[in-house]
Amino acid sequence: MPRSGASPLPDLQDTAFADDVAYYLTQTPRQLPSRYLYDELGSSLFEAICRLPEYPITRTEQRLLETHRGDILGRLAPLSTVIELGPGSGEKLTALLTGFTRLQVTVHLIDISPAALAKATAALADSALTVVTHPTTYEDGLTRIGLGHAGAGQSLVVFLGSNIGNFDPPGVDAFLGHVRAALGPGDALLLGTDLVKPEAELVLAYDDPLGVTAAFNRNLLVRVNRELGGDFDVREFAHAAVWNADASRIEMHLVSRRRQRVQVRASRLDITFETGERIWTESSYKYRTGDLAPMLARAGFHAIGHWSEDGFALTLAQAR
């Protein structure tokens, strides 16, 4: 039952969120899927993270795209379709395609965040590209587009920002397999991956002194409260980022500062958190260069280009 004085339950646009919260918060350890970090405020906070000096991934990737875009696109046949999964602000795709916008290319942007799609579309507005947005999951968007039957010209899927790091190893294989299934032979994938670095450097990137990443993480609870009728006291959950060397991943958690009871009405949850109990909100796997070609090969790709700088890599792979 709702606590006394609780506000009316908001109308839900997507019951999947409520169902996922009900499932993952009752797992051991408690979890919340990282895809729900990116509501409108979360997307804005992530854009701020990308500008922090402690988080060099975006700047390094941007330099790689600007420096090597001619080489990257020169290895491909004439493109008819470019698909970016998780386009963010659109700056990276703009950097990749600058100077090539004269081509007759249709760009598809796939993201569950309408705010991210709006920003990316605005960034590409001055180009000659035809832009189509898909507010859905990556897998569903790829299925809807049906790239393997897109007609003349080569298709390129772009997956940057080290977003592949949010998948665990079995999830990576399943996801890349889904991407490969959507493509035709000879189509391509451009993949951005963050590489293993010293532990202190990795942790600092996910626990910055300004607390922007902490706000980004805790905003997930704000979203649960707003959209699902939750009553999390956000002040009573601390942000924690830890390096799990055995699994080669950074983990983000929200840590209960005290014993407390929480209800989420849309998810029919009434749970008690013990002091120090954690909600695991995100994993970011880091790779070694030698991991990348075998990982792509398992999904039916052949690596045809690799560029790296300051612990970040771009790999271009072709579908066999």
C-alpha cells in the first residue's frame, strides 16, 4: 500500500520500466538497468560528464574520428545508410561525416532517449543528410530498419562512446550477433572501445571531484520516484565507483547510508535496504587491444581497420 500522503501515481507511458524495476531490485545483488539512466536530465548530466577533465573518452574518440575519418570511410564502398546506436549529442557522427555529406546517405539514429535524439538531429540539421529517428532499443531499431535489405550501397552501423562496455561478455556476443544479423555481407560496423588503464585513472573517470557522475547515478532514483511513484530518499544513497579487475570492469553502485524502507508503487515493491546495501546501476567493461578482433570474429565480422590513442580505440569491421 502507498505510504500516507503519497502523490497520485503518474500515468505510465512504458510499463517495461516498472516491470524491470520490480525484477532487478529484487535480485541479489539489487540492480537497476543502466539504460534507464538516460532520461532528459540524465542525458544532460552525461553530456556534462563528457566535458569533465577526468573523463577523456569523448574527447579522445572525437580526435580519432576527426583525424582518421578519411581513412575510415575510404575503406568502405559508397554508403547509402549510416546507423548510429546511441547518438548522444550528434557531435561524433558529425565529426565522422564532415566532408562526406554530399553523398546521398540516409542516417538512422536509434536511442531510447527522446532528448538524445533531438540533440543529435539538431547537430545534423545543417548537413545534406536525410535523418530518421527511432525512439526504441538498439535491437528493435535495427530490426525495424532491416539493413540487410536496404538496397544499393553499403550500410555502416556506428556504435561509439565505449557503449559496448555496458554489456557483460555473453551480452556482447548476443548484441554483436544481433547487429550482424541485421546487416548484409560486406556491410560494416565502427566500434568504439575504452581500453584498460591504471585503476586510479579509471575510478576517477567515474567518480569525479565535482560530483557530476554521482548526480547522474542518483538521478536514476529521482526518475523512479517521478515516473513510478517511488519514495527513495535520494540523499540517503551514496555514489560509489569501483574497479573490478577480475571482470575488467568499472562498476557504479548506489549505497544505502542507513537502514531504510522504500516503496515503488507502479512496481508493487516494498523493500528494506540495510546500511551499506548496494544497488548496482552500471558496468563499464574495459578491453585490451587483443580482445577486439576475436570478439568481432565470433559475431561474424572481420576487422579491417584499427586506430587508437590515449587508451581508446576505434575498430572498423566488415560483415562476412
